[in-house]
Amino acid sequence: MKKSDAASVQLKSYPAPWKGQLVLVCSKCTRKLKHHGDGSLNVKRWLKTRQKASKTGNKLKIVAIKCVKMCPKNGVTIATQQQLSRKPAEVSIIRSEADLEMLYQQLSS
């Protein structure tokens, strides 16, 4: 295939197999937080529990990803679809349940 032919070919896209917003959670940050102190901040579990308790029907797809290379002390790095669509892309560092609640409210709006 020539270069000009490759440029005209587009990748086929497919609908996502989930409904709602994608939330990427750094699994290395989560693991480090569990081993170094307050393991009560389980981001994935907290978001799933909050989603079930919510009457708004806000759907979240929470995916654990490998290291984001930020490695905050006593925090977990999270990226949402909204943050990644900005120029430049952004991430959040979650250190408490209050931070998680604020993130959830942002995702709900």
C-alpha cells in the first residue's frame, strides 16, 4: 500500500460497549495508597457505591489503567472524558472523600 493510499484509509470506529462517562483510575496510585496508610479510600468502590445511591441515573464506566507517571503522595490520579477532551488534557488527584464527591458532582453536571 502506498503512502497516499494509507492516508485515505480511515479506521473503522465502533460504539462503546458501555453507557455513560468513562473514568480512568491509576491502579498504581490505588495500590500504593492501600499499602502506605489509609486504605479506606478505594476510588472505584466509592464511585460505584455513590452511583448506585444516586437517583440521577448518572452512569460511569470506571477503568483501572497502568501508571500515569504522576505518582502523587497520598493520592490517586484520575482522568475523565471531560478532562481529556480539553486542550491541554488534564487529570485530577484525589486525596479524600470530599475530593471524590466534588468529582462526582462535576461528572453529574
